[in-house]
Amino acid sequence: MEVSGWVDVDRGGWWVGDLLNIDAKKPWEFHPENPIRSVTFSAVVSLPYVFIKYVAPFFTYYLGYELQSPYNLLVAPRILMTFLSFIADYSVYRIARMCFLRPWCCVEVFASSYIMLVYATRTFSNTMELILMAVLLWRVCESMVESTKIIRKQNVLQDLYESAETLQDKVKLVRIKSKLPPYNYVDSAIISVVVTYGAFVRPTFVIFSFIPVAFWLQRGVVTKEVDFSYFNLRCLSLLPGIVVTFLTCVLADSFYYGSLTFTELLFWNVTGRSFIVTPVNFLLYNANENNLATHGLHPYYLHLVVNLPLLHGVLGLLGLWSVSKYMASFITNDMTKKPKIFSIATMLLATFILPVLVLSAVPHQEPRFLLPTLLPLVILHSDDVLLISGKRLKAFKHLCFLAWHVWNIFCVIFFGFLHQGGVTKTMMRVHEHILLQPPHTNTHIVFSDMYTPPTFLLMRRINVVAVAEDGRKYRMAKSVFTYDVGGSRAVSDLHEVTSRIYKEALQNSTRDAELVLCLPASLSEELYNSKPENVSLRRLQRVRGHITMEDPPDMVIDAASFTESCGHVCQFLRRLDQFSIDIIGIYFGPRPDRSERVASLEKTFDIDDETFEVIDEAFDMNEEIFSRKEKTKESNHETFIIDEKTFGTVKKTFRVTEETFEMDEDIFDTDDETFDTNDQTSGTNDQTSGTNDQTSGTDDQTSGTDDQATDTQDQATDTQDQTSDTQDLTSSARDQTSNTDDKSYADIDNFDLKDDYFDPFEDEFELSDEPLIPNTKTYAIRLPKPPKVAAHTREEL
């Protein structure tokens, strides 16, 4: 069952852009200029995408099931996080057993918390922080219990040794004492790795881990068997794990964000700026209150008064009550009645309250920041919220039991399904809508008054279709554009925003443009009432089950809204139906005249012999591809290698536009003038001359026409063996085509330049029978128009 509720920070799916070549917007925390998040956690979350990448072809071939679907990409990392959250359940079980509590009661309370059902199944960094905190508490508690047992045995053996009368008894006691297991440096490697990795996942993990690590370092130091020097030695035992984990995370971040390369590291050509330490960037960013103001500033008491009860319900109130009782008893009681400082209960209580107080000093406070505090609260107060049979229960415990379960059921429904619950479903509906659009249509999607949507669910491919010899890469032009306008402006201003987007879309592209607006249904009526006269709106779909606290529907029903056909109940149901997201198509009247562009699609293009050879080599249009009967389908899916000169030639000859074949600026850096359509293309500007330098195809061409013809004949003689295959290919193509003159010529702009799309039309590629210009090798290259197929069929291709 899909948990459709959406939280803005649940953005683990952006890794599909790196692994599956799907257009996904990276969160601002991962910007290469100043990243404040480590990729080590995101790399763990993205492991299901690696599985999908390599297993999906087998599912498609053998089972006919498309594994790379929006739903699977959304759910796959959540399934991984769900399995990882079981580590926290097991840790709670082990801690409860060591503390002589009812382990299954603790696990029941822990698992019934809506935090584990909603937050722990999402790709939050706070979820990983909670899991690491559970492992840390487990290992620290076990070390404390085992150390206490061994120290007690050592004390007993020492007392027996001192009271032994015979040498034989003393030797026997010494042997028994030597067989006791070591305890000073137990779990030092695990604790150091967990703490260091947790600091890279979220630097606030240092605050949560401070108390457990301090108790691990001091265990047994106050006894006569362990002096203070062991404290220092235990600190040193943590250094190897800290150093190794720290260097691993720093190198991983530096390599990913591009500040360091393997070659630079190998030859030690590095500086201090070559290494990226994301926890330091995180602290510097949050130290600036102006940065925090962009996310919201909150009062200092928000964690204590609002966020703790919101997260833990009655369990949070019980925790605050325990802290107040502990502090009161510590101040008022006698020394003999004061609580034990070095007990596990004290450690858990301090682990709960200290992070809350420290994080309350930060102006920006969110409930998810306190997720790890669930662990100590469950260990300390699980018995208070369960009805255990065989015991005489008070009314207060019945009240706590009822409050705990009612609160968690409500929060699971609200945060798990309804809160921003239409965001992910809207993205899937928009994805289906895009598939039904005609070819060569740019879709512009505007999101308003909702959390940042996961754009990777639109499943727009960014496959690299060509790679130049110098490493530069090319990809297909985008056909889907998304705009997140937030919710700070008035609804009436959306018409101005959408109108500007539509005008810019028509100016920057020769394709048809479609504009889709997604916004809460509670704002749709105001949008319809404020629309200009030249704008028409049509609701495409309504996605129900979406609650936004920023723009809730007006549930107050006055008598003026009643009609004969719709009374009180009908009006109430209509208001409930506004807990939805409307997908609205916006239309701005007729499109400007495009007769010139339509006429340009019917022209033929003169291609000289050299240009054809360049295209032949660049696109692998040779006999190996034409003989499709002897090839498997997979063999035709190849990467087209196009260098700068080739691209300039093809661009000038075919008039390739930016929207058809664009440069991926995210992969490599280049100047904007490199692939301009002006005089920077290879060859000459005079395209009407059939005897220019580009036609001859040689570097030693002369300016005269006679010399050029002579050079062309020499070139034909030198390359006779190479052109024979091309002539055979041309002859074969002529035999397969009965009436080539009636075929129309298509602009390359009319093609979707995917390697998959070339396959069905390779046999129709041919040259003209005779040269266009006598005594030259200038031919007409004939390209077929793409067939008129449904949009979903093109997607399958």
C-alpha cells in the first residue's frame, strides 16, 4: 500500500538522474558550489536504483513488466529504508533485555509509533540518524553491562586473591582472572564508525551521540580496578575508525562534486580547496541567521511545547515529567537517595533531554529534527502506555494507553496519506498526460501552492545521444519544463506568470507549446473567476486526497450558498471534494502563423560527397546497420560519435536547431559561441556555391573551379574502394524503393533523434540517382518523414 503523504525533504529520488538518465532536479543542499549534504547517505538510498538499472531489461524481456515506472522509482528506496528500520527494532529489543524490561512490550510501543510507520519508511536523513542512534545505544548499553559484570568479577577475584593463604590458591585465582574477556576497548571500532558516518549524514548526530559516547568512555573509571588513564586510552582507540571513516566520506564527496579527480590525487596535485567537508559547510550555513530565515524562524520553546508532543504524543509528556522529577530529586534528596549518575536509565534520560535543549537554541526548528529521541523514551516509558495483563491497572494507565494509540492512528492517516497526499499522485497523472500528447509538443508544467514536487516521476529521459572525440556530450532537447512558483503570491497573479511562461515558450521554440497548471482545488474557483478574456481554462483531472494546511478549503457554509438542487449536505460534500489537486490546462488563443516553418519541411537539401561521408561515419550508416536481418535488435542501439566539425557541418546543412540537438552544459563546459549557427561552423558561409571548399573534401583545394574538379576526381580515385560500398548501398536502396520522386523530404528537425527511432527507417535512407551538379559529387540525401503514430507508441519505440 502506497503511503502517499509527501514531505518536502523526502527527496532521495534525485539519484535517478545519475543512475537511470532521468531528468531529476537536485536539491539545493547538493549544489556543487557549496554542498552541505554528503552523498554517502544518498548513495545508500540509491542502491535500489542500481538494482533496477541492471535487472529491468530482464523483467521487460522475460516477464513483459516495465520495472522503471514512476511508482517503482518512488517506492524502491522506501522499501530499503523500511528494511533498515528493522535494525532499530532489533536494537530496542536487545537494550530492553539488558535492562531487564519486557522486550516485546518495548518493541510493540516502538513499532506502533507513527514515526516508524511514516518517517522511518521515507528517505529522510533523520531516519538514518535514528537508525544509527539505535545501533549506538545498543552497543554502548551492552558495553556498560558487560563491563560492570567483568569489573565485579575482577573485584571478587581480587578480594579472594588477597585473602588466599596458599600459593596454589593464588595461582588458581590469577588464572581465572586472566581468562576474563577484555572490556576496555570493546566496540570501539563500531562506535567510531557510527559516530563519524552519522556526522556526515547529519552533523546534529554529534549532539545525540555525545551522552552515549561519554558514558562509554567513563564506564568503570570510578572503580579501583580502572583508573583515569583508561579514559584516555579509550579515546585513542576511537581514532583509527574516525580517521578512516572521515577520509572515506571526504574523498567520496570530493570526487562526486568534482573538486577532486583521481589523477590529481594520484600525483598529489591538490590543495585545501580540493577537499569538501560537508559537515563544516553545514555548520557554516546554519550559523548564518539570514540563511535560516529563508526556511523559517521559530521561537526557542517550540521543540519543548509543540514538536515533542506532536512527535511522541503522551510519551513525550511522560519524558518531560521524568526529567522534572529527576532534577527535583537530585536537588532535594539526601546523598544516599539521589539517583545513580552512571546508570543506563540516567544515560537514556540525558540522551533524551540534552539534544532537545541544544537544538532549541537554533532558531529554525522542525519536528523531524527530534526523531532519535523516540529511542530513550520507549525504553523508559513503554510500560506506561501498555495494558499488561496480570497487573492491577490504574485509570491513568488506561488514559495513557488510549491517548498513545489514538494519537498514532490519527497521525498515520494524516501525515501518511492526506498531508500533501496529492503531490506524488499528481506527478504520475501528469506523466500519463504527457505520453498522450502529439509529437513535437513542449509541455510546460506549473506547480503552485504545494510542496516541491518530485519531478523525476515524470520519467523524462536525458540520454546522451552523441559524444565528441574531445569528450563533449550531446543530449536530446527537453520537451517537458517544470516551474515551481511556490505559494507566496495571489492566485490572480498566476495568470500573469503563466502568460509570461507561454510567451517565452513560443519565442524560444518552434514547437507547439502546452501549459498545464497544478494547484490545490481550494484555489481553483478564484483562478477561474480572475482569468483574462483571452484565456480559457479546462480542468484535465482532479486528484483527490490532498490536504494543505497553507490553503485549506473554506468549510464555513452560509445560507446564501444553498440552492434547490444542492442543500447543506451537498455543499458540505463539495467542500470536502476541494481537498484535492486540480490539473488545469491553460489555453491562450490561436498560435501565431507557422506557414513558413511548414513550407520549410518540404524542401530538399543538397549534400556534397564529403558531408555525406562525415554523416555516414558519424551516424554509422553503413552496411553493418543496413543489413538488419543479420543483426539483433540490441546491436542497433549505439552511441553516435560527433565531433565539433561534424556537428557544425550537419547543423549548417540541415539547419539543426537548438531544440532538436542541444549541448549538455551540465556535463561539460564550453562557450556559447562554440556551436552557434553563424560563421563558426566548419566550411564557408556561401551555401549556394556547389564548388566551394567543403564540396571538394580536401585540405589542399584551390579557389578555381577547374582545379577543384581535378582535385575531386583525384579524391574519387584515391577513395574508390571506400565509395564502392556506398554505391552498392545506394543501388540496394533504389531497388527497394519503387517511386522515390514522390517521396517528400523531411527536415532533420522533424525527427526525434533517438538511436531507437532510427531503427525502423534505416532501409529507406537513400541518395539521388544522379549528381545534382554535373561533373561533381553533390547528391541529394533523402530522409523519410516519421510516420504518424500515437504518442504512447513513440514512447515504446
